[in-house]
Amino acid sequence: MHRVSPSGSPTRTRREPQARNVVNPSSHPEYGAWLQAQLGCKVQKLSVNAGFSCPNRDGRIGTGGCTFCNNVTFHPAYCDPKFSVTQQLEAGKRFFARKYPTMKYLAYFQAYTNTYAPLRRLKALYEEALAVSDVVGLVVGTRPDCMPDDLLDYLSELNRHTFLIVEYGIESANEETLHRVHRGHTFAQSADAIRRTAARGIRTGGHIILGFPWETEEEMMRGADEVGHLPLTTLKLHQLQIIRDTPMAEEYMRHPWPMPTAEDYARLVLRYIAHLPPSLVLERFVSQSPPELVIAPHWGMKNHEFADMMRKISRDITCTA
Ligand code: SF4
């Protein structure tokens, strides 16, 4: 049983140390069911590309971006900044409404850094999305160094009358990793932004990449402990993918390193999530970038197939324990 406070932030109950060996993805709330419980209806996220840039690309912090990033992987076909936010959302709705006519939607400001603009422009874009019929809330993806206090004041007000998740790219709790991938911010900055956001009662999400080849398992689990102490409502985990046209792809082509199998990665995720509080809502375990853009690994698995694999491994471990 997972308790959720009125703000949507889970009431944190930390996992007892002796339960750390119990590995089961079902011991965390499932994202779709959690969203439905929060909103009282079935909801689908619709990605929006509002034409933002990113300070790690436009020169404010860096120019080359994070070494793993190729933003083309984020875009569904209907999501193109040459169309308005309303047009993108209406196109997304048409795509899903054929199959699910009663579905409601969350506008997911996903591509690049979706808080990287003057407050007046941000307000106009978010409020345009909320004015689209059947859009019942917002998910705003951003970097932890792009959340000034005046924007948090506004989001906190917005959060009083609409459903809102602010989702931060943490990527790793390991400072060396953040430096090596040219992330341009520290884990301390992630922790600070997450704490400031959650302190305003806003549901706060995080995104972590697992599998950087230089990170030891011990470092990853230490990272899980640190992430588990943050006041996060939701968390996405992704495998490290080598995506075409990125600096990491060049590194990999020069000196390829062994990639985990899907099963190895599933076991790693199970060990990782055993360090997280059971109230934390886990949204995803794997990323599904377009296969033509992925150099490695090629697992071809959807998130639900991967979750099934994790449950099976978990059952096998429990049965043989
Ligand atoms: S991952 Fe995000 S912060 Fe990094 S370069 Fe891509 S858009 Fe910018």
C-alpha cells in the first residue's frame, strides 16, 4: 500500500535495510495506475516541442551538448516546433482518440530545456497547452540549473489548480560521470532544484541513466541511495544508449566497450530499485529510441516487456532464495 499526500508527493517510507534483497518492480507504484488515481481518469502524455533551446548547446553553458544526447530521439511525428503548441496537441489527440475516445491528456514539454525562456513566454506556452480541450495537466522536462525562483513561484501557483509534474534530468549522482558526459551541472545542483521544487508541493520527477561503462556497480548503488533520499515523486530509469550523431557515438566507434544484455541490465535495475523508497513511482526502466538511430544496445524491447522480464527474474530469485 502506497500513501500519497494531497499534493501528490508520496509520503516517504524508507525501505528497511533487511528488505534490501527483496527485488520486485511491482513493489513500487506503477506510473499509469498512479496517474489514473491522481486524476480520476485514464491519461496519455502528449509530447510537445515548443522550440526551446538548451544552455548546454547554445553556448550559455556549453555548445556540444551532453555527449549522449541527440534530441531527434525525443520526437514523435506530430511533434514539430513549426506547429503551435495547440496544433501539436490536437494532432497528438487525433492519433490517440481513434483508439481511446474518452482519454484525457497531459501536455509533455519534452524536447530540450522547457524552462529555458523568459517567464512571460513560458506562461504563454504552458497556458496555451492547458487551454486545449481534454488537456488536464502539464509535465515539464528541464535541467536542474534552469529553475529560477520566480518560475517556481509561478509553477507553484499553477500547481494549485492543475496537475503538474516538473521532471529533472539528473542523469547520474556521480560527479565524475556528469563531468565526463559534459552535462554542465552537478548532482548537488540537481538535489537543490528537486528540494526547492518539492518544497513548494509540486510533484517532482527525475531521470537517471544507468550503465556508464566507467561506473562501478558500487558507485551506481551509492547513487541509488542518494537519489532515494531526494523528495522525488516519480523516477525514470534508462539504459545508456549509443545514439548516432553524438560525441559518445564517436567515442564508442573509436573504442567500443561491452554492452550489457537486456537481462544483465534488468538485474542491475532490480538491484538499483531495491535502494529506493517503495513509495517512489517508477515510470520507466528502459528507453525506446528509434532503432535506426541506435548504435547499441539493440534489445528491441518495450517498457512493459522489460518490466515483465524483471518480474520473472525477481520471481526466480525469490523461488530459489
Ligand atoms: S540531454 Fe538535455 S541538457 Fe543535455 S544536451 Fe540534450 S537537451 Fe541539452
